[in-house]
Amino acid sequence: MLGLSECEFPGRSLLEAFGNGISVEAGKGTVYLSLRTSRSKGELVWVDGRCAADDAGDAALLWAELAEFASGYDVEVIPLTTRPGEAILLHGDPAARVTDSDPFFEHLHPWLDVQPARAQSEALADKVRQYLLRARAVLQESLVNRDRRARRLPALDVVTSKWSGGCRTRPEFADVVGVRGGIVASTALYRGLASFLDMEFRTPPDNLSLAEDMAYKVRLAAELIDDGCSFVHLHTKATDEAGHTKSPTAKRDVLEQIDGGLAGLQDLAAAAVVIVTGDHATPSRDGLLHAGEATPLCLAGPTISADETQSFGERSMRSGALGIVSACEILPLMSSFANRPYLLGHIPGASTVVLPDNPAPMRIESV
């Protein structure tokens, strides 16, 4: 959706690290760690719970215990101050990738083995595996967890790993896409994405209602455009979270609340090309995590003619004039309506997704 399909995805753990203020050097790789609760069944460990906000104190003590042996596996573990029970593991091979030990689908799979996910990653897989097994042994005997059991709280007795990542070089949004970009969001992931890609980042204050939050974000997007950003990505997590409750009424209520903050988009669409869409479908019933159906996409702007579709939804927009648009086509589509296309055969500078803001001008020296 951001026009970066030709760039290697650096892994979510790296973006989360940047988003939480952890500076990851070019020669480092990352893995995301979580303290979890578990139950054993034979030789298998089943992950069945997460660290809650009230567990922050215990989590900090447990990470301190685990830090005592991490260097023995040639890794560094940095707990996240914004998320109790979460941490970033740093290692020395940014090209290595390993599989997740976090089962994600916890009702189907137990705690998983860590294996190489690409060539020359065997050493990293062994390091992470041995670290996790040692951590499990330490956590089971920890006095912190003994105290938790005495208080009838589940022990945080296993560490899961996921989202292996790393990058030798960092692509800059302006170099790849051709224009200065910005992101308006509230999560660490998007803060990290903006930092990684050298994009402007803005976020609203906490404790706003969903309508206030959206209205504030629309104003921030307009300000970024006024400040010279030719592309701005505005994100909300609320609709996704509502879908994952599996309550259709909860999803409806969140959509209605967010809609109350979207009035500013009409003013924005009078001067800019605006697209409203989602990165995936999140059904609010039947337990399905994500669906493969197309998400609705609405395109509006001063140069765009309306079609006959009257409502915004998965079913109603199937008959829209745009048809099915793939994610990598969104930015070129927007650039065409904004009169900023990178035309076939026209080479104003380095190849970019859209017509670049600042191709190199010819310099005429004074005589």
C-alpha cells in the first residue's frame, strides 16, 4: 500500500524496535519476545495466556533474571518500557531469519521449535532455541513465579519468539516512491515504520473518543500536506480490534463512532486525492481471524468522477467502477488522479513509484 513492494520487508520485530525507541544498528538483527503463561501436556508446552498490564512489576523482575545469561548465547534482550512482558532480542546477523516459536493459533499448535527460515540461519536458530529453553527452566524456578502461584496468579513461565527481522540498509520512502511521505497513527508499529523509512510521523493525544481521535488525525494529515508531504498514510487500529471481538454490534458501534470524525475528509478531498480502505478484512463473526475477500476501497478527489455505488462495504463495492485493485496498484492509481504519474518511457530521474518531487535540476554556471 505504501509503494514499497520491491523492497525486502525488514520484519515486524525491527519496526517494533524502532517504534519503541530502540536504535538498531545496520549490523544487527531482531526477534520479538513475549513472556507468556503455559501448561504442559507430555513433552509439549501449550501457550495459553499473556502478560497483563497489572503484571508489569513481575515482568520487569523476570526480564532482569533472564538478562543474567543472555550474553552467553551472544544475544542482547531489551525489555519494552511501553509493553510489560515484551522485549526485543538483538543478534549479530541482520540477514538471518528464523521461524516463530509463538504458535499464534494457540488452539492448534503448541510452543514451536525455532528453525532456520532461510539459508545460513542455522546458527541463529540454535542460539534462539537454546536461549528460550534456558529461559523456560529459569522461569519455572523463579521466586517471582513462585510468589505468583501463591497469589493464585498464572506463572509467566515461557518466552515465545516471533517476527524475525533485520536489514543491512534502510530504504527511504522519498527515494523509493519519489515524494516526501508522512504517517498519522497511534501505535508503535507505525511510529517504527515512519522512523525506518524516514517519513514524518504525527500522533494525536491519548484519551480521545474515537470520533475525536479520527478528527484529530484528519487535521494532522492536512497539516502534513501543507508542510510539503505529497503522500500521507492515516491509520486507525480501532476497527481491527472491534472485528477481533467477534461481536458484530461492537464492530458496528466502532464504525459509527469513527464516522463521526471523518467530516474533515470532505474538505481534504476538495484539494487532494483521498482513498479510504483497509489492509485486510476482519470478520466480526464465526471466529475467522482474517478473511481473504477484497476490502472496500473508496477513491475521492477534485479530479475523480463518481460511479453509481452508494454505500461503503464489501458487498456494495464489488460493482464499483475501479473493479478489484491490488495493494501495489493503490499508490500509482492515486498519483494518476493527482497528475503525478511516473509515465512509461519518461525518466525524470531515478526510477520511482510516482513522479518525484525533486529530480536533479540542470545547473547553469555563471560566466
